[in-house]
Amino acid sequence: MTADWTRGYASDIDYTRGWYRELSPLWLDTALALAGVAPPQPTEHGPVWLELGCGHGLSALALAAARPDMTVIAVDFNPTHIHGAQRLAQAAGLANIRLVEADFAELAEDTTGLLPPLDYAALHGVYTWVGDESRRHIARLIARRLKPGGAAYLSYNCLPGWAAAMPVQFLLNAYGQALPGPKAAAGDQARDLLLHLLNQGAGFFTGNAAASARTDRLRGATAPYLVHEYMHSGWRPAYHAQVADDLAAAKLSYAGSAAWVENFPDLMMTRAQQDMAASVPTRALAETVKDYVTNQPLRRDIFVRGPLALDARQRVARLGALRLVALGEPGAALPDFTLPLGSPDPEVSRLFHPVLVVLAGGPATLADLVEHLARTVPDWGPDSAGCLLRAVAILVAGDVLSPCLADGQIQAALPGVRRLNQALLADSLLTGAAPDHEVRLPERLASAVTGGGVMASVEEMGALAAHWAGEVVMPPDALSRLARLGVL
């Protein structure tokens, strides 16, 4: 009898090929500063960063290319994922990344020094896709390897936001367990049944608007998304208080959210709701109460092993040094920003345009923005700097702005980033489906400016591939945005 190495995790179809900006140390350090917590302090040899459950490793590869000063370690138990990522790392000539095929139990009990002491540990989605035993291994691994002051990032499906849709997941997963053969086929059948129930006015759906909306969104879901989001036997969303309790055993304390806007309570809750959350006996329960207020389905939590609070002066200095870059072209229309309380406060939203005018000239620090806006924005007052922080957090949430690296770091990153992007595009063109199917393009390209990945349109990727093939690109400014963001 063949042992099941999957431990109940759906592995007969590749994971989706995504980039996750919150995994970046630059991103996490800024989120911690917003929350008033000191970020990790790496040694002179540079940060050591680990991703558990890296999938195809695209976030890890982008970080390795954009941060040659970092040691990047990415782990997945699926050998297909690791093999593909190793091929890309070799093609891009990335010497600062280790891609490891292992499961959490092996790593948690490792006594051979496979993992060095860590400044950062990151998990995207994984924690609530695996069973209780694997969660215990994750906590033990982090306890053994994360340095004092180190940061652990976990994004996970949370309650109560997922509560109404849990029956949707149950039916999808039950089909996957009951039917032989590939999970993707079972998922398609289960989705068809769910959509039929929805269309026929089944009582569960008529009485649950959130479940109806989530099921309706499954119409266009790809097979990898359907399988990996819903069809693991260990799938179980968690309350923040439960996750905080799990990680307290590893001496980890909740420090703040990697979703920058969520570190501003007034952007998430009314004054009365804030007072209500503040009245509960523990911070873990306060965060859980906030999730009830916002009906949060996904948390992006940062835990720190031995957090130190920043005083007001330290926080101002760290945030003032934050460099920002505009991701779009100057004059591009802004997306609609919807916060839990609705549209942003006018005192905040009035700063969107002035910020983008300054950044149209190139990256600038937050201190530069304050200095410029204090001279040019009418009625700039003592509360305006706080409004600016909130405006920046909202623009970042909308993928309008991004934190960016220093000029010296950008120059050091450009060669590796170019090689990785060439490898990513070549891999997409070589391994795409038959001509009558869409070529599988990467979701993002690596960026030497942001220190991670940036969204690129299909047109931009086509122009970039043509440019690297020696063709004349028309119009000639088709690549101007990617060039400005350090993609080529």
C-alpha cells in the first residue's frame, strides 16, 4: 500500500501562480511601523526569509531577484512546484535562494540545521488549509527557528467572515473526497450542483446572501483556484483569537496587520465600535470583535517573537523614511475605494491627487511628501500628517502606490530582476497550452523598484517579450511604465 504523502492536502493539480506583496520584508516592516512595533533587526549578512508552502515559488523568486542582500528559503512539499521553481531560479542565476521539498513535520523536527535562524517567516493561506497536526508543526518550527524580534506573517481564512459560506466549501470538498479521479473534475461537478441549487432558489441560498454571492463568483473560477481554495480535507477557517492562542505557545504576539489600512481603527470602525472592541479583556478578543464588525473573511496578521514598541520619535523617523512610488501612469483614473465604513473621509481623499502629483516626478519619501504638501495644500493643519498616512495606506491598498527600495538597492537588483523576468516570460511561452488555448502568462513580473512584483497587462508582457526578442516595440512608450518600475 502506498503511503499518502499529501496528508489530506489536494495535490493532484498545480497551485495557482500568484505573487503576494504582503510577504515582502519591506512591506512587513512598514506595516509594523504603522502599528508602532519595531521591525526585525537582521545581522550585517542581511535578512533571512522563509516561506512555508511556497507553491510555485513566484513570490520567493521575485524577492530573491529584487533583494540580493537577502537569503531566501522557500519550502513546499509538492515536488512539481519545487522542481519548476528551481528551474526558474537556475535560469535567472539567483544564487541567494534555496528551494526545499519538505513537509512541516520534517522541518519542525529537523536537527541537522537545514534551516538557519530566521528574521521572517511567511505563510500565505496555508494555515487554514492544513489540519491540526500540521498547524502544530508550523508553530513548533517557528518557535525553534524565528529569532527574537523576528516577524511571522500569516494570511488565513477567518471567522466569522467565512461562516455563511462554509456549507459551500463542505459540498465542494465532499465531492472531491467521494468521487475517484482528479479533484478538478470533482470540483467542476460540485460547482455545477451548487450553481444549480442557487439558480433553483434553494432555501439555504435564499436565506444567505453572502453564500449566494460567493457561489455566484465560482462561475469563472479556474480549476487550480477551486481545488486549492476549497478542497483540502484539513480546510478549516479560524477566529483570530484561536490563531493567536496557537502561536502564543511559540512566544509569538500579534503585532499588527499587513493590510496597512487595518492598522487605523478609524478606517475600519465607528467610534462606538472602537470603544466596544477596546472594552474586551484581551487584544486577541478585541481583534476578533473587529472581525465581527467588518465581517472579515481573510486576515493578514503579523506576529512578532518578543515585540518592542516604537516610541513616537522612532515611529515618525521610520515612517518618514518610507519611500513610495506610483504604480500607474500619471493622470490614470483612481479606482473606487470602499472601506468598511464606506468612502474615505473627505479630509483624507482630498490628498490623493496632491500625493500622485508629487510622485509623478519619481519616488519620494513620506517626509518629502509632508514637506511638499504642507507648503501647497490649503488648510494644512496639525491633523493633516495623520490624514496623509491614511491616504497613503488607502492608495497602497488600491495598488495605486507601493513602497519602494533605495536607489542603491534598485541598481543592485536590476540584473537579477531582468534575468528572472526573461525566464518567466520564456517559461510561459514555452509551456503554454496548444495554440487554441490561452498562453499561461505570469500574474506579475518582478520589480527592482518595489522589491517584489508588479502587475503587468497582457499587452505590456507582449511588448516586453517582443523587446527581448529584438523586435521594435510600437508604440515606443509601451514599456515606459515597466522601465520606470525596474522590470526591464
